[in-house]
Amino acid sequence: MEKFCIVTNKIKDGNLQLTTHIKEYLEAKGKTCIIAQEKNEDDPVFVARKNLSVIPEDTDLVIVLGGDGTVLQAARSMAYMDMPLIGVNLGTMGYLTEVAVSDVDNALDRILAGDYEIEERMMLRGSLDGKKDYSLNDVIISKYQGIAAIGYNLYINDKFLCSYYADGLVISTPTGSTGYNMSAGGPIIEPLANMLLVTPICPHSLNSRSLLFSPDNRIEVELLKGRNGFDQQAIVSFDGSGTLIMNTGDKIEVKKSKKTTKILRLNQVSFLEKISKKFEK
């Protein structure tokens, strides 16, 4: 690898001390390294492109400094590119980050020596009224305001499956199963699995189980009128950032994307071991 790009959470690396160290370390090894800048304009088709990172297309590896949220932001920025990323954990849980701050130099040496593996994680593609975007973790549909539950119809491949009255729905990938899906009571899925998960958020029903589907299915969620007959609004978020507003009668389509996120792996720790250690904290 010759060309590197650093995506930094400037709150967690406020003085850019670690960012600068990595840049200078790689340049001392004869490599090219730049610090990604943020976009200052939105996109007419894709959701909330403003403030995502601008990453050169000839980059060999994106190094992400932050927590899981920063990795998700970088994955959305890179959805159109065929390059891997690796995360340095400046956050808390760190399900998606691979490297501890104390091990940065050793990790860089291993990367330059080619001592790594690359995992491909499935992504989601969501579309509503001509706008679309991608997510590595999840697409979340939740009430826009107020405290009343919202009504949703769930369709699979154009066929009605069921209705929910709930605070929202989480549609997630296996990678996203440890995020909002888990907090809403959904199952934890091995991240290299290939499936779609639908989990209701605080459903007003005795049936609150998650639903799992094979990745070739197409999911649609329709926003219903409220129980009082009034129109409702919901908010759709892609990995917790890019958002769209749904109105009564709108349908959002979510399906497996043809794009994937490539994550560079250095550690041989299994997913189960990593989960076990996180639960001990």
C-alpha cells in the first residue's frame, strides 16, 4: 500500500495529535498520506452527503480515528469506492474498530508488511421518493415527534406481511445487529453472515419478535395514519446520520446493496471473543 487517507473525529482527536503522528509516520516510510476534508455541499440524489469525508479515489487504505460512529460515517463516504478501511478506537464500545491507540505504530508496520486480512461486510440500500443512500449498520424508521406509537405496514417482495404500532422499526445488517437492533431486543448475528433483520422499537403488541430474511428479499415499510385518523410523520436515518422525512402513505424500500464495506483485519480474535469482552465492560 502506498496511498493513505485519514478520516478523523476532530472532537475525539481534538488537537490532531494522533492524526499528525500517523501521517508523519507513514510519510517517513515513503508513503503518501492526506487528511480527509469534509464536503461543503449536499447531493441532489443521495441523502445527507454534506459533511461526509472527501476521499481520493486512488487511496489504498482509509484509516479512521474515532469510534464506531466515525467508522459508519467513513463507510457511507466510501460507498462508491473499492477500498478498505481500518479503525483506530478513540471511542467506547469499538465493535468496528480494530486498533488500540497504544498499538498504532505496530499496526502500521504490519499493514506496510502486508500482514492483514480483508473482510467484506454487506450494506443496505434505502430509497424514498427519488432519494437514496447506503448504510453499513442500519436504516431506522422512527416517530418524528410526540409520544404516540406510529403505524407501519411491512411488505416483503410486494406482499403484505404484517402491521406494527411501535416507536419505530430497525432494519439492520448482521454488522448492525450489535447497534440499535440489539438495544431494541433484536438478536446478535455474526457480522459475516448474509441476511436482513427487522426489529420493532417498543411495539404496542405482545408480538415483539425480530424477523430475519434472506438477503435477496426486498423490504418495504409504509407509514399509516394514526389511530385517531390523522396523518403522521416519521424520520428515516441511515447509520444514524443521513435523514429523510416520511409522511402518511409514503413507502421506503430497503434491500441488500451491491456495494460492500471492506474492513482490514489485523487481529485473530473471533467475533464471539470480542462480544464477550464487550459485555464484560
